Amino acid sequence: MDIRNIAIIAHVDHGKTTLVDALLRQSGAFRENQEVAERALDSSDLERERGITILAKATSVEWQGTRINIVDTPGHADFGAEVERILSMVDGVVLLVDAAEGPMPQTKFVTSKALALGLRPIVVLNKVDKPDAEPDRALDEVFDLFAALGADEDQLDFPHLYASGRAGWADTALDGPRADLAALFRLVLDHVPPPRQQARADEHFRMLATTLSADPFLGRILTGRVEAGRLKAGATVKALSRTGEKVEQFRVSKIMAFRGLAHTEIAEAVAGDIVTLAGMSRATVADTICAPAVDTPLPAQPIDPPTISITFGINDSPLAGRDGKKVQSRVIRERLMKEAESNVAIRVTDTPGGEAFDVAGRGELQMGVLIENMRREGFELSIARPRVLLREEDGRTLEPVEEVTIDVDDDHSGAVIEKLTGPRKGELVEMRPADAGKTRIVAHVPARGLIGYHGEFLTDTRGSGVMHRVFHGWTEHKGPIPGRRAGVLISMEDGEAVAFALWNLEERGRLFIGAQERVYQGMVIGEHARENDLEVNPLKGKKLTNVRASGSDDAVRLTPPTRLSLEDAIAYIDDDELVEVTPNALRLRKRHLDPHERKRAAKALV
């Protein structure tokens, strides 16, 4: 059977997973009466809740006698390592672009990776049925983007379609019949070449492992594209590291391939197909699985280095161990090492004390997803403020810079530009009108300057601004960048917060907790209206007397507290603070709970 291997790449929320749903349905991968969840490839609860793709996933459909292996890739740059690994398995890409928004930062990120590999793209202008769609403008912007990224003549001569993934149609013309996705299927067969690996079917077996996962029955399993040869279940193979060292030799217990949404066992893996192998115990991502006679590993795609680091520690607060079951540093370390093994963009190192671990990754969202997954698994953690990783080169200190694209109402553009180019040391690259009454701002801002900025950005834009960011490169260190300006309200007592005390504290600033919530000494319960930290007593009740006066017993009415999300909390804290993460709670606290220890630590820094 003929094979085509393609990846669908796009910016966040441009419709990749929805389009794959429609391809599966129209290819006959589902029965007519089969119940299938919307965005079927977003399989985890976290992906469905956030509406984003976190892990790349493969599926396959059959169309007119040809099997098309399709990989749905993440759109966010924090998960770029997934995109880079997957693109090495495919022979073509379908670039999905929102006809209203046009190319966005993550569009540029994933497209640059695809063009660098020499892949010829198919451009699909999605959501052309939206009222504000401008497909012609979006198409021109895609061409300009390709030219700016150094595309060759073949890549610039890309075919394009107009589509609506949700409605399930794609046409070569904007005024086409809008019936189905047959035009997209035909274009994939005509434009994407068959795998060149098929010509090496008679050589020794070789496969580059690109994703690692675990099965409760099969154990460790690796997925990749067969680069040469054939393999049957029961055969003996070996794993080679990137440097050519032998990792292990094992017997392949099972070979599986993607058929629709199912992982189906197959008798033989052939060159060019994307398959999953089971039976190994140590082989991991970027290793070469090959026949015993092979001694040279396959080249692995280099991964962009991490840009931020966060310290994961044990939860040592007075409320530790009440929610989670996994609280020991040994268990936390095992979980982090397991994550680093399957995700090559994450790097874990031990700290001198042994009770905390530095986890380096690509961005705050990637770290937030890891922490959220761990808390759902029953872990309790303390998380420190993110730190940007610096690089020394030729005697200079370099820091990572991100390209920030912002769509904001015209009235708020001045405040945004002032914040980005002023205290946060950014450089304005482009400013132009976008939709009616909106301005698009593109700036290069040090990654340090964006930590904790999102909440301030939403305040400045009255919640109407949209911000996207992607790693741009490295630049010389730009000096100190001021952090959070406001101080915090710190509890000086242990117990349950009292409504009367919180009511009296409201004039001091905004609160993060409500009445009857457990607090402890050193816990951050709110933001101070001034720049200094203030210790307060949230347990102080109303003094009762025998004398009653008119109006003295009015009901206490509290303003609803501000509830920070996990990413907001991590970005909000200062260097001397931590986020306490448990399966059922998020709390902010000072690193040193005792006020005398905090003073000594502050003096030591001075």
C-alpha cells in the first residue's frame, strides 16, 4: 500500500485538531453510529480543559488505496521540542492559518522548522466562513513569511486551499461547492512525495525513536518512522545512543501502528511507515533502534536549549501532607527524571541540599503543565520563581529574547508600548493597524521582562488584549529589570481566617483568601496596596460586649478574593516567595516562614 506521512502545524487555536477530526470522519475511520468526543486527538483532561494540544499524536486514514499517516502537533512554542521531533518523521506539512488572524508567532516558529528540513508545505486557509475572515490578506502574509524565513523556489510555489475544519470542507476556490475534504485528500496524494525510505526496504532495519510513552500492559514503548529494512515481532534488535554507544539489546515483543484512533498490532514494520515498538527497558527518545549488524546511529534533530529554570522542592509548610500522597523528595525526583526521559526539552539537576531540583524548560506554560499533571497525580510541591538561563559567549553574558505579538485596542496601545519598551527593556519592531479599532504590536523583549507581565497586561488592556510570545534568539544582558512593585500581606498566625478580620484588611489591599480558609504564619494572604510587605492577623475576631449600639452588628460583606491560576501564581511570586502546590489547593508563602529568619535572610542579601 502507498504511504504518505504528513504533519499538521499551526498556531494555537487555528483549528488543527478540529480539522483532523473531520479527516477521520470523512475517511471512514469512524463508524456512522460511533460516539467520538470532539477534538478526539486531545486525549488528556488537561488538553480538553485548556483547549490546546500539548503532546504530538499520530493517527492514520486510508483514502483511495493510500494510507496517510497524520501527526497533530502542538501549536505553542513551549512544546516546540515535540514539533521538532515529529517533523523528522514526515515528508510534508499542512500549514493551517486562520483566515482572520493570519500567520501568528507560533506559525512562524513551526514553519521555520519545516522549511529548514526542506519540507514542501500545503497552506490551508482555515475558518474562511468567519465574518471577519480576510483570506487574500492572510495568503499574502503567508507568502511574505515564507520569503522572510528563506524558503526556496519550490517551497514558495506552495498550493493553497480555502477551508472550514469545523464545517468539514476544503476547496481550491473560495466560492467552491463546500461539500467535503476531498480536495485536501487529493492535494496530499499529489503534492506530498512517498517516503524515500521505501527504497531502502531491503537494508538492515533502522528506526529513530521520536516519542516515548508507557503502556500498563506492554511497559515502555517507542514510536518512530522506519528508516530502512523490515521488522517482525519477536526479532532481536539493539538500541544505539546519539554517540553510537550500545544502550541495550532486546527482543521486540509487539509492533503496533496507528489505524484511525486505535493502536493496532501489525505483523511487520516496513520502511517508511510510522510504528510503535515494545520490549525495551532502557532505550529512549533520540536513540536508534536497529538490527544487531548496524553500528552507526541515525542523526537526531538538535533541540533548542531551555530558556528558563524553576526549582521544585518538597512542601514543608504546616499544612503539608494533608492533601497529597506523594510528598517525599525521592518520589518527586523519580517523577521529574521520568519526565525528562520522555521530554527532551526538559533538563533536571539536583541542588546541593538534595531536597530540591532545578527543572529547566522552554517556557512558563510547559512548566505549568508539568506541575499541573503532578498535582493531579497526588504530588505536593513547593515551586520557586522562574529564573531565566543565561549564556556565556566570548566573554559576554547573553540572555534569551522573545518575540511578542500583541493585538490590543487602539486606546490601550500606548500603555502597552510604554511598559514593554520602558522598564522591561523591550524593542519595538512593528506597529500597524489590525482589525477595526485594534493595533498589532510586535516587540523583542527579554524573557526576564515577561515573567509576571501577563496579569499587568490584562489590567492595562481591560482584559481585551491578546498576547503571543515565541523564542526569538539571544542578546547581550540588558541590566536589571524591576520586579513586582507591590508588597504582600503576610499572616502572622496559624488557624482559620475570620470574616471580620478580612473585612478590616480589605482597605490594605486585595486578598487571595476567603473566610474559614486555613492559614499559617508566613503565608501570603493578599497583595499590599504599598510597596512594602505587611504582617497582619487574619484571625482577629470582633470583640463582644454587653452593650449593643445601633449599627454595631451590621453583617460583614467581603469582596470576593482574587484566585490566581497556577501560571499566574508562579509568575506573581518574588524571589523570597514560593507557591505551595497540592492536589486541592494553591497557596503563596514566604520562603522563610519565621519573621526573624526572613529578616536575617534579607540582611544577608544586602
